[in-house]
Amino acid sequence: MMSNHNKATIQAVKIALSPARMGTYEVATGAVGDEDSAALALYAWNAMVSGAFMAPLHICEVVVRNAVSDALEDQYGNRWPWSSGFERSLPDPTIGYSPRKDLQSARRQASTTGKVIPELKFVFWQKMFTGRYDARLWNAHLTRVLPNLDPAKSIGQLRQAIYDDLENIRKLRNRIAHHEPIFKRNLIDDFQKIYSLIEFRCKVTADWMTTNQQALVIVNERP
């Protein structure tokens, strides 16, 4: 039987976080009323594992964007953000995300390529792995900047797989950033995708990331 103090805690937290938000966790755990702490336990775990995933995601994003920048530098020079040829190659739709406008915005207050890179959105780097860049970039540079890719697969297959994995972890990253539940995801698979994207560039770095994260430990502590 739960103590009155714990019941009061459940009631207070539920109100503070909102009954609607807690409802997702109550349904998932089958928690009943204000005397069942299972929903709160899952919520706390979801918050902890979300925080723990930020370190692997951070390392993955930095490694991927540096790999893309490496390829762009070879193709357009070390000041590629200011290359008119590269800028023209970027899509600029009137509705939705525009890589071209993102680049223009990112370089506005920057004087060096190194200052532009972190200002570009995650989706910018993902969009660089679309088919439109195979001929102008990836046929020549993909396996150089990501040397541990499967040599038995074509450039198109490899590039598409990278795009798909980046889409998967971008959605994970966005859910974490917006404090949304991630407990329904296959988090081990998410971690493996993060690891593989880093490993494509550098296996030593991928292994180092694995030894400097708590995500896998917390995944296995799910209530």
C-alpha cells in the first residue's frame, strides 16, 4: 500500500506536468489512480534516458557534419559556404525547409567556415545525402570521408542508407528536444545507428563514444 506522502507526490507531479502529458505514461504502464507510481517511474526514466542520448547524438552530429564539410572543401574550396556554385546547388523551396536560406542565414554573422558549420541545422547535413549530390559530390568523395562504409555496396545505396539513418536519429533528437516520449522506440537500434554513423568516419571515435556514454546503461534500467 502506498503511503499518503507518495500519493500526494503523484498527485502534485501529475498536476505540475499536466494530466494530459501523464496520460501517455499511465496508458503505457496501466497505472490506475493516484496510488500507482508506475507512470511517474516511466516518466522519470524517459527523461533520464533522453538526457543520456544527447552525448552520443552530439558526437554523431559533429562527426557527420565534419565529414560533409571535408567533402565540400575538396569540391568547392575551404570557404565552401561562400561558394556561389555550392549555393546554387542547394534547393530553395518556397514552402518548408530551405537549405539555401539556411546556409545564407548561417554565414551572415560568420567570418570562417568553422563558424558557419555549427550554425547549420541538423537537417541541412541530412539533406546533403540526397541523390542530387551523387554526381557532384558523393561519387568522388563519399568513401574517402567515410572510409569504413561497406565496399560491396554502391555509392547510391550507401548514401541512401546514411540519409535514412540520419532521418531516424533526427526524429529521435527532435523528440528529445521537445521533451516527448521516446520509450516506445527501439533505443538499442537507435544507439546502433548512431554508433554506425560515427564508425563510418572513425571506428576509434565510435568506440570512444561508447565508453563515454550512459545511454545503454539507462536503457537497460527501464522500469
